[in-house]
Amino acid sequence: MASSATVISDGLPGFAAVSDVVAAHESHVAGTGKKAAQHPKFRWVNTLLGNLKTALSGTYHAFDFSKYAARYLAEFQYRFNRRFDLASMMPSLLFAMMATLPQPLRKLRLSEECH
């Protein structure tokens, strides 16, 4: 973290050490419940976490999350990083599919011996 950084936290004790390595640390005790989720300093973080939770639980509710968590998060990251250029997502994905060599089923299923 850069020494000129400003960290805004929710007041948890774990953030106390942050003050030693950053220029400024703002602590905002937000409380609990819906009021805390609407706190203006944390709105974008709560929105991002809410979108992630909804995307994962809605899309992958019938799958074993513990087994495929890395893939689910990678797919979310792929979509999130391209959210402002949706038109290029499909051609980019098709190019990646065409450029990737065939993989054995055991590797696709992330079996333990492949790691």
C-alpha cells in the first residue's frame, strides 16, 4: 500500500494497524443492518458485494460451490472487468475458446491430481 493512501474502514479493531502504513485512516462506525449497508462511505463496496452474492447464489445454486469456487469467482471477475465494454465480451470469449487447446475431462473437472 502506498504511504500516501487514504484508507476508509468500518471501525473494526483489525484496521488499527493500517494507520502505521498510510497517510490517513478514516474510521466510520456504521452499525448493523440496513442502515449500515446504506452508509454513503461504503455504498459502492456494499453494492459490489451484493452483486457478487446475487450473481453467485442465483447462477450456481445447484452446484458444489466449495469444489468450483475458483471457477465461479474467475467467471465473475471476467464479467466484472468487462462490464463497461459488453460488446467486446462475446468476440473475446470466442477467440479464447478457439485459441485454447482441448483439455482432458479430469482437468476440466478440477480433480485433485491435476493441481
